[in-house]
Amino acid sequence: MSLNVRVITPDKVVWDAVVEELILPSSTGQIGILTDHAPLLTALDIGVMRLKSDAGWTSIVVMEGFAEVEDNKVTILCNGAEASSDIDLKTAQEELERVTLLVDEVTTKKEKIEATIELRKAKARLQAVA
């Protein structure tokens, strides 16, 4: 048996395929999903989702959202998502360095929160390709 997984963002469908297993970055920690998993609705955090298929493991960066698991179908609705194959390692490293410096430079609380979110996204992108 297998799981049908769809990752949907406001712009496009990032993933729509069958997998054997997946690991989700939920807001309370990582959740592993296998075939015949109990129905579940969970909030997703910024992080890396890992999918195992016949071709091996694939990583997708998820930028917050929700996941629903029911009848071996997993639907993920998120603000943004990016397959690791679409991420350039050098660009991801440069972005992490830039955002790390930005966090130290901002002064207002709002700027600090926004910079911290960008830092978490940059770390997740680098983790997906590393």
C-alpha cells in the first residue's frame, strides 16, 4: 500500500505523487506518516518534509501550513514550498549568511520577527539541499 501526497501552494501544485512514507515538520515536532495512518489534521512549521518513494528520499521545504491525512491521502496546504532539486546550494548558503547578519542589524520588534522568520526559512532551504 502507498500514500498519495499532494503539496499545494497558492501558486501551484509542488508535489503530486505516490510515496511509501513521509516525515512532516509539524508545529510540535516531526511526524512520520505511513500507510493506513489514523486520520490527522496538523499545523506545519517552517521546515523540511521528507518523502520516500521507489526512487529514494526527496526533500521539500515547507513554509508553514496544514496537513490532512485521511484514507491514505495526504493533502498539504502551505504558504510556500520548494523542492530541494530547485535549490542551489551556493545561493542557499549566501542567503543564510545575509539573513544572519540582518537579524543582528534590525532594531524594531517587527523587523526582528520578520528577520527571524527569514532566518528559519533560509536554514530550512540549506538543510534540504545539504
